Amino acid sequence: MSQSPKPTRSGKPRKAGPRATQTRRTREELRAETLAAAREIILQDGPEALTARRLAQAVGYTAGTIYNLFDSLPDVLWQVNRENFSRIATLFKDLPGDDPAERLRALTVRYLDLVEAEPMLFRALFDGPRKSEKFPDWYMDAISTLLDGAAIELRALAPKLTREAAKSEAAAMFAAVQGIASLRASGRLELLTPVPAIDLADRLITRVLRDASTQGG
């Protein structure tokens, strides 16, 4: 049975303050809520829309609280992208067959579909607010790991290709596919070519594989 608020010395009931009705949240819960709100802002309006003021309004506390939870506003974006890197990494799982060429083609199709479903979110991997070009080590490691995955497939096709050369080819391939994916998601690919994105990416992969085979054959 709940008790009524104790009266004050004047005899009037004591009013319940904000703390009496709010549940205290842990730091981890606050971070999770902030990242979820940031993700929604990016999904709706792109990474450039992620500001401290808008984020604070979305989660219902001050901008100062956000800076107590994260190192900076770019750090908020990077932490959202941490999940996105993990989602890209899952694309490498269960690629069909043993042919490296077909596996890379399948990987490309998966990535195009992923970006098309949430274009703003994946544009944020390489865009958004930042005060400097210095990215944290774990961020660069995440990108490096993805490139290593594609480089492994290239070296399976061309065993004599060095690890460095294969990774360089993988980076060029990823940059080109990212461009195709972004153009398709924005509806602007048709300004350049009537060729569908999947076919365009397939031509790209064919050229990369041919060059890799020539270098490491």
C-alpha cells in the first residue's frame, strides 16, 4: 500500500520532485540511448544533421551530459559506425562456392543491398561532423580488417599477389563500389549511366580480378 507524501511544517502535502518520478539510469544505459537517438537522426537526415543540440533534444538531457558520456560529437558518430562495421563484416560469412571471383561478386551484391536499405547510415562511415582527420586506432583497424577480407579472396585468385598489393586492390574496389552504392541510393546513378548498379559493379569486379590475375598470375 503506497503512502501519502509527508506534510511540511505548514501542514501542506510535500510535492513530489522530478527525482521522485525519474528512474536513475546507468552510464551504459545513457550511452545506449544516446547512440540509438544518433542512429535515428543519421537515418532520417544524414550524418551532417548530427549536432549536440539536436541529439540532446532527442534524448531529453543537456549537451553537457553527452560530452560526459562521449569524448566528442565525432566519437558519437564513430560509435554508431562501430556497429555498422560489424554488420559489414557479417557479409563475408557463408559466401557461396569456392570460386574467389564469384565470392567477391556475391560480396559486392550484399554490400550494395545493405547500403540501399539504409543509405544515410552507411554514408556516415566516411562522412559526418569531425574536428580533425584523426580517427581512433580501432576505427582504422575495422576498415583494415574489412579490406583484409577482400584481399584474401584476391590472393586466392592470384597467389603471387603480395599482401600489400592485394589490400591496395581491395581498397580501390571498395571505394568504387561505395561510390556506386551511394549513387544508386541517392537516385543519381542514372545521371552517369543507364547500366544497373549490379551490372556496373560486376564490370568493376571483372576488371579488378583481371588486373589482380595479371599482377599475381
